[in-house]
Amino acid sequence: MYSILPAFVSAQFLGFGVYVLLTEGFTRLSVPFALMCATTFIWQGTWAFLFQTPDPELAAALVKLGYLFILFLPTTVYHFMIEVSGRRGERVPLMLSYALSLALAALLLMTDKVVDGYGTFFFGRYPRAGLLHPVHVLQTVLLTCRSAWLLIAARRQSPAHDRRRLLDLCLLSLCLYSVAASDYAVNYGVAFYPVGAVFIAVSLGILAVTIVRFGLMRPYLIAATVAHEVATPLAAIGMHAEEIGNVLPELMRGYQLAVQHQLCVDGLYPGQSERLSSLATSIRRQVDSTSTVVEMSLASFTLDRLDRRSFESYPVRSCVNAALERFPFRPGERERVEVAPIDPLLSFSGSDSLVVFMLFNLLKNALYSLEGAPGGDNRRAAKGRVEIAASRENGYCVLRFSDNGPGIDAEILPRIFDPFYSTKSHGRGAGMGLTFCRRVAEALGGTIACESVPHMRTTFTICLPEPGSAADRALHEAPAKPRRWTAGQDFAG
């Protein structure tokens, strides 16, 4: 009778592991989860036989077989939580934990220092703790606490609601898992039926549903697929465009000579030859723009997994220059952008590529508004200007991005940073650009705010901590909970 529970739990864990692997495939997340399920499947299956076997020798062998897999369970849980939280810096302690588990496993098989035989209870036989068993218990406690800290730290750094909910479920699962440690008391002679497997079953069941329900690894797999499938043909198109640009002038010169000498009839429409000369440049501009969108999409998937300890100091002026160099300006647009002199020593702490992407988005939106967006004034658009300036204020690097386009209505302003909200016509925007900007600013420990006076001026203010400032030190020592944008909020508010 007492063997029914471990037998049922064993079969359940086999189902969990197979379910996740079939649904998600072999990923950095599904593999450690499958390891957790495999260790529990064998451990509980062994206990089902141990509780009812009358043979002392077989019981001794089953005790060591079952505990062989128990020794690795805390480390597999820790491994899984590292992948969920995205803390790649935990690789060294993870390897050390696996090494300790291997050492304990060797001692288990060769001596009685880890498990000293078994005791007999009302439900059957159960392993008895050896001299080194407290080392495994201490390892379990430390790994559980460390895993909880990783999840809490990741939750504080994540601005995305769905990811915080996902991390909450993982933390709940970890708490249930820790309750299963009560079974260790039976190893030390306390007579009660060990029900820890129930808590572990519920815990890993929650994780299984979480992995599939939230698609923990799917965004990264999709991003990797997009990068591979789109980046390669884009690069090829760019190379072909450059080749066309190099050859086309000579071809057009030969064509014009042939027409002049009446060797062929001019079949081009008026002005078509002039447009052909700019064809390669237009293709190159579109390729660069699309490549940047792909790169921003990939960056958006990794924002929640940024390691702030890797942040470095970058000059703002170089980021502004890089954004202007990479932006695919149409004829006449670059002249509309004015950059005020920026102190070359003015720097921020974070990631230069993310800030370049953020400026790229703001520049695109500003130029769109100057082109007489719906509700705008085309006469003002002809005189439209985009102004970029940067200054140092209260330990922050403050970058202001202004345009004198039609502006943003007061009822729209509070919603501009919401995901998928866009005032552009269908096909001109997905409503994710400003959401990306807000996520970048928060991930770097700063803020972004917008002020707008319709038909006058719109200003986006980005505030990022300066290297060595109080805000930068706080960001590295204890990552703050992301701050939410409200209309009219500035960096000091």
C-alpha cells in the first residue's frame, strides 16, 4: 500500500519530462528540467520497490541506487533556475556543485559515509543518514537559497509583466520544492511517512506547465531563427546592391551612347534613367534599415537577461554619431537633424548598442512626424527640425531629442509607451519602438519621458546614470525595481 505513492509520482515525472521535451525540444531550459524529472523518476521508482521488498541485500542495493540520484536533484534544480533567471555568471558554482554531487556519489557507492544502510519503519525500509549526509543537506539548503535569490533578483530587473509572472511561478515552485526537505528527518530516525515527493511533484508540475504555457525558450529560438533566416539573405542583397551601384553608371553611359548613335531606341520613361542611378543607394538603405530592425528585435529578447555587472562606460557623443551614420536617411532628411555640441567626456554606464537602437527609434519617429503625419501641418513639416542635445545633470547623463512637428495630443501622450500602440497608418509601425526605448532605459537603470505641445514641440528626455554616480553604484549593488513612466515625469521624479 505504501508503495503506491512513490510509484505514481515516478510515472508522473516520466510524463513531465517527456511532455516538455516533445513540446519544447532540446533547449538550454528543457534539458535541466528533464534531468530533474529523470532523477526523480528513478529515485521514486526505486523507493516503490524498497518499501515492499523483503530481501535485505536487495534493499541495501536499492537504497544506494535511489540515493545516487537524490544527490544530484538539488544541483539540477539550481541548474534550471540559472537558465530561467539568465545568470550565466553562475557557471562556476554550478560546475562545483555538480563536482560535489559526483564526489558524494562516489563515496555513496564505495562507503557508508553518505548513507549508512537503512532503517525499518511502519511503511517499510528507508535510508539511514551516514557521517557525511549533512554535507548533502547543507548543499541542498544553500542551492535552494541561491536559486531563490536569483529568481528575486531577475524579477526586480525585469520590466515585463509576463516575465515577472513567470518568475513568480518559478519561485512558488521552488518554495514547494524546499518543503520536501522535511523527508531528511526520516533519514535521521524520525518515524513518519515521507510525503516530500508530493511537494516535488506539484513543484515540477508547475514548472512543466510554466515552460509550455509561457514558452520560456520560444522567444529566443524564434529570434535565433529570424537572425539566421533573414540576416543572410539581407547581406547578400546588400552585396548585390553594391555591385549594381558600381556597374550601373558604366551601363547607363553605354546605353546613352547607343541611343545617341541610333544603335537602339530609347525605351526609358522620362526621368527613369535618373531614378535608376539612385537604385543601388535605395536598396542599400532599405537593407540597412531592415538589418537594424532585426538586430533590435534580437536585443529586445535579451533585455531581461542583461548582466549589469558587465556594463561599461560609453561616451554619448559616439552613440549619437553612430545612430546618425547607420540611419537610412532619405534625400534631404539628414539636413533636418541638428546636433548641439556634446562634451566628449559625457558618458553613461550601460550598453552602447542598446542606446544606438533607442536613438534610431526616436529619430525614425521624429522624421515621420515632420513628414506631415495624420493631423500634422505640411507647411510646418517643410521647416521641420530635429534637435539632439546632451548634458550632465545630478549624476545623470541627460539626452534630449526634440522635433517641431505636429506634436502629440494630451489624450494620446500617456499611451505612447504601451506595447502595440501606434498612431501610424497600418503597415507603417507596429507600436513597439517606444516600448523598446522604455525597456532599454529601465534596463540601464534610467528613465525616458515625453513632453509635447501640439503644433509646437515634442521632446523625449532620456536619463542614464553616469559612471561612478550614486545611481550607477546602486544599480550594480542592488538593482532597483524598474520605474514606471507617467506623463510629465522627469528623471528626478
